[in-house]
Amino acid sequence: MELYQLTAHEARDLLRRGDISATELTRAVLQRITAVEPRVKAYITLTPEVALAQAAEADKRFAEARRAGTVDQLPDLLGIPLAVKDVISTAGIRTTCASKILDDYVPPYDATAVVRLREQGAVIVGKTNTDEFAMGWSTENSAFGPSHNPWDLSRVPGGSSGGNAAALAADATIIAIGSDTGGSVRQPAAFCNLVALRPTYGRVSRFGLVAFASSLDQIGPMTKDVTDAALVYQAIAGHDPKDSTSVNRPVEDVMSELGREVKGLRVGVPKEYFGEGIDPNVARVVRQALSVLEDLGAHLEEISLPLTQHSIPVYYIIAPAEASANLARYDGVRYGYRAEASTLWEQYKRTRGQGFGPEVKRRIILGTYALSAGYYDAYYLRAQKVRTLIRREYEKAFEQVDVIAGPVTPVLPWPIGWAMENPVQAYLTDLLTISQAIAGVPAMAVPAGFWDDLPVGLQLVGRPFDEPTLFRLAYAYEQATGWGKRRPATL
Ligand code: GLN
């Protein structure tokens, strides 16, 4: 086994024993990146100097702790290579949002999630590709070109956190953090045989996450297994006074959930998650996964979430409306790309016209329209009302069941180019990941097997702040099946 193939917890054990050094591990991952990157294109910016300096620092901490006999008290992620989605601010490291408009933007501060991972001693190897401003499903909307799915290089790795997914599946990082506004950590995890968690809204600070749709955005872990997801979650979760929507409530110890019994857990299976638009092959694989949960002692119950079908129209009003406001700041005056022009108005127009890609423009126009005086009530206000109903529908379902389970996404990873020609069809593929964001509930993606050698994900949805139960069930399922251990043969 090569060092770059390790999970974070495996690497932690070797580092603590002194069998490997953080510098060796980091070098191994950097070399792996060099080897696979021409085919996978997971990264926008690589940071080998930062990484090697942080690794040397980590090795110093290991050496000191070893002398003091306190190695077991070191943070779990000390010396572990980390990829950061390029919509998450990193002090001194270019953060582009995969947009021409921020091509040369270097943030003066770190996102809180990055601060916390740096404090643990995680080693930043680079900034990963994404759809522009996280708007998309495939990284095809990136100004830097698409990433490739290591399971089939002619297909997309999902999105918008597709760079993370491609990097993890190619063993070109050990752990990653992404953002999820309507599925962007879960869907790419499903497309690339990985684990990802969208935490409860407010659980992880959004400070330093470049805003797309603020009432929906959450940062979450993307990893090779459930244990690593728990380690990253534990590191980044918790209150942050710099984000007024971050919730002040202690973070449970999710590590102690791993290995606990799942017997008697009530798992609801919404019939709408297996209805129209779901690829029957995806449904087949996920049904098989559900029967494993049953074998583990969980009680499956068919439930109904009839409002699921309205989640796409609600999301595609609310998210663009918030985006149109959030993206108003890119005007070429204060920072980022600036087009030359003789009047201020022309400068705004040209900067935004040249700086933003087509999908971002589409959403700014849609959102501005939905918020305009004459249409506000008909679209935005109405969407907000349906949002409340969707949230209530989940609340009611969770009176009856502990977890809701189904597919992550209705489709298998598609060939690069498809979403570009079929943007509306692509919107519809968000069907199963959007309602959880609208309701603010946590949701996890776990590898569930394959169809035609392409990965399929199982989604587990929980009550607000009940990440512990998701980790418990996901871990039990992972241990019973081991799908996540498979690695693509293409590289
Ligand atoms: N696919 C959804 C969109 O394009 C979700 C993206 C995300 O979660 N960032 O908006």
C-alpha cells in the first residue's frame, strides 16, 4: 500500500507510532498529484511550499510530544494532507471560486473551518476545482475547465465540489472540505464512491465561505471513509461568533457513535425518492443497500414526502435570489477582475459581462427578476412559504422515523458535456439533495455499490443536530459492506 492511499485515521496511527513522518506523507501525496493531475484536473491551485512547511511544523510537534510522552493527546488531523474547495477562503492562497472575476484574488484571512483545521495541523495541498461560485453539478461550469471522474475519465466527478471528489478518488489528497448549498458535497461523493456530510444549517461556521445562497450554504467534510468524515466534522463544527447564523450549542462526540448498535433504529424510505426521474439502476443498487440496513436490525418504513417535487422550483427561486444579492459585490471597483471602460456604468457592465460565466449570469438574472418589485410576491415570497411547508414535512416525518434513507442522486455520473447542452435537465438531477438544504437538516452520502462500474451513493438524512445518528448508521453500513474501499482502476 502506498502512503497516499491511506485514510486520515490510518495515517494518524502511523504518524503517532513514528512509522512515517508528516513530510513523507505530504511528499507522497504531492507526487501522486503530479502523476494523476494531467488526467484528473482536480486542482485549480497547488500549494506544495505551504504544504511542506506545514508538514515540517507537524513533524516538530510530533517530535516534541514524543519526548514528552503526550503523542496520544495530539490532534487527530496533525500532519494530514487536506484539499480545500476553491470557494473557501485561505489566507495568502489564491481563492478563485473557479471564476474569471476572482482569478487573482488572494484573501487576507482564513475561513473559520480552515482556521480550525490549520490549528489541528492539517496540511493544505491545494485549492480544488468547482463549478463557478459553486453553481452547478459537475465542475463543467468552472472557468478553469472540468475535472474528470477517476472511475471513468470521460465522465464528470459531480459538483459543485467535484475537484475534491476527483482528488479523493484519485488518492490525490487524504481529506477535503467542500460546500453544500443544494447537494454539492453529497452528489460528487456519490459520483466518486466517497463519504460526505452536509451538516445541520448553523453547525459549521460559514465565515470565509464565499457566499452563494447564504440561507442554504454549509461547509462539510468529504473523505474516503466515515471515520475520517467524523474526524473532520469534529474539527470544524461548533459555534463561531464571526457567523451570526452559527449555532451556539455544544458539539456531540460523534467518534463514540462509530461501532454502536443500530438495532431498532427506524429508517423511513420516502416513496418519492424512488419515483419518476430516478434511474432504475440507481434505485436497484440503493434498494439493495436498504436491505443491508434491515439486516443490521434497522426497521424500514415506507413514508411519503409529497413536497419533494416542489423543492427544485423553490430552490431555483431562493438560491438565485440570494446569489443575485451576494454577487453584486463583484463590480470591478473594490477587488477582482476589472474591465477598462470610459464610464463607471460601462465598467460595471463590462466587468460583470466578461468576468462571470453563463450559468452565473443566468442565475443573477433569474434572481434579480424574482426579487423585482412586481414579481416578489409571486415568486420569492411564495417560494419562502413553500420552504416552510417543506421544513414542516420533514419535522412530521421525524416524529415517525429516526433517519430517512434513499439515493443521493437520481442519475449515474454523466459524460462530460451533457449538462452544458441540457441545463434544465441538469437542474432536475438536484431532486434528491435540495429539500434537505431547504429544511436545514443534516444529510450524508455513503458509498453503496456500483452499476456498470460507476459508483452509487446511499443518502441518510437526520433530524436537525442529529449528526450522531447519521454517523452511527453510516459507519455500521460501511463496516457491513466495505464499498468505499474500492479504488478506480483507470489511474
Ligand atoms: N446543483 C445545485 C446548484 O447548482 C447545488 C449546488 C451546491 O450545492 N453548491 O445550485
